[in-house]
Amino acid sequence: MSLSALQSRLAGGDFIVTAEVTPQVATDPADFVAKAVPLKGLATAVNVTDGAGAKAHMATLVAAHFLNQAGVEPIMQMACRDKNRIALESELLGAQAIGIRNFLVLTGDDPKAGDQPDAKPVFDFNSTNLLQMAQKMRAEKKLPPGTDIKGEVSFAIGATDVPVDPPKDWNPKSLMAKLDAGADFIQTQFCMDIEVVKRYGARLVELGIAPKLGFLIGLCPIPSAKSAIWMKEKLFGTNIPDALVKRIEGATDQRAEGRKICIELMQQMVDVPGIAGVHIMAPVNPSAIPGVIEESGVTKKKRART
């Protein structure tokens, strides 16, 4: 069975860095691929978003295929918003057929949040249902009705979470459900608070969730204090301490300071038990991602033992 680099590195205990790129509203993939190619050899795998913000763009399956062709391992996002279970099953089969091994399952934004609010959502499945279906296909080589799947089935299946500062009685039922449903890794919303990440990771270890799930903490090379404030106010679950916002605000070069903070956090997270790596997102300045990964030096590290 052929494994993706992400699967191999999750199993091998390496500190993992993933990143994210968004396909454009285009029929020519050149610009999209050009944004991702600098991540080759730096990021273990690169997310290809699926209708981010409930807006249309080049089909995620097609965009992920172009990354594969360029030698950049993709993580193909799959949103339940736009497809029923039959279409999702077919997409998993098609992706496997063209060499895509990594998937991040999402429920998906409501169309009312996008630029075509009258579009009808599907939501036949939620993300946990989709995890369960993908796991069944992987474990049994069968579709849900029992139809045999011919050929190899070797998915790495991921889901999402919002890191919290866990209270004493924290019971992360949704995470447990995702683990039970077959998830291999978790990519989180932005969490730029290292102390929260330490407490979050410690409880994941205590509860036995990590290292069964590989947790990749969302980080951003924040370009300005204004961007940091917008992220805190507009992006659900984002955690950026006020002290970091003030630090960026007071810097002579805010963009450079945001990069510096991201690099520092990456380096600190290598030593946090329960954390398998980081997921770098920079929607407004994706060109900053390769630099922060390279400067951090974390891609040659092993993660902290749990």
C-alpha cells in the first residue's frame, strides 16, 4: 500500500508543517500552481481549499491534481455543503485513482455567507458522517451499500478543531467523535497563544486523544495589527493575544514583526507534547509562507514525545 508523505511523517514522529493555498476563479492553473511550488520541500503537504467562504473557484479535485503534477503533495479539502453522499464517495474514488491520498473533511460554510446567498446547500452529511464513510471505504474496501471497491484505498483523513484553554472538566466530545470516526489528523483554527496550546496539548495527551490524532496548530504570519484585529473579530475561534497585537502595532515594520512572531511560535511548538506540527495559513499574503517555514528550521525536527 502506497502512503502519502503526510501519512509516513505522522507515523514517524516528525514535526509536520502543512500550508494552504486557494484555487483561483480561473481555467488556467498556472498562477495557482506558482503560489504552491515554493512550498515544495518545505511543507509536508498543502491544503487545497474547497469553496472557501462559500464562493466558487476551480474544482478542488482538479486543483489538487495540478499540485500533484507539480510535485507538491496536496491535502484535498472536501466540504459537505455542495455534494450528497453519492458525489462525495465518487470524489474519494476519483481522487485515489489520480494519486491524491490526503483529505480534510469539512461541513462547509453556509451559502448565505458567500457571494451567491440564494444557492441551495446540500448538507446530506456533516463532517463526522463523511469521516465515517471514508473510514469504512478505507477499512473494508466497500461503499456504504456494501459494493466492493476495486483497487487500492489508502486515505489519510483529517478534520478540524478550535483549540481551547481547557477547563478542569473539559470533555471534547466532538474530537472524540472524530477520532472514533477514523480521523488521522486535525488542523486547527489560528491559535497564536503558546500557553493555551501547551495546556490544550497537555489535556489531549491526558485524555489519550494525542498522539492517536496528529494535531497541527493553525498559525499566520500576520501582516499588520489591523489584520490581527480583523481576524480576532471576524474569524470564529481565532486566538491572538492582545499582547501580540500590541507588539505588531508598535513595530516599525509590522509585516516583518508578524513573520517573526509566526517563526517564534513554530519553534516553540516543536517542544509541546501532544502537538504534531503546525498549519500555516496566510490568505492575504501567501507568498510569506515559504519564508517563515524555511527560517523556522522546524521541518528537520522531531515532535515532542508524549
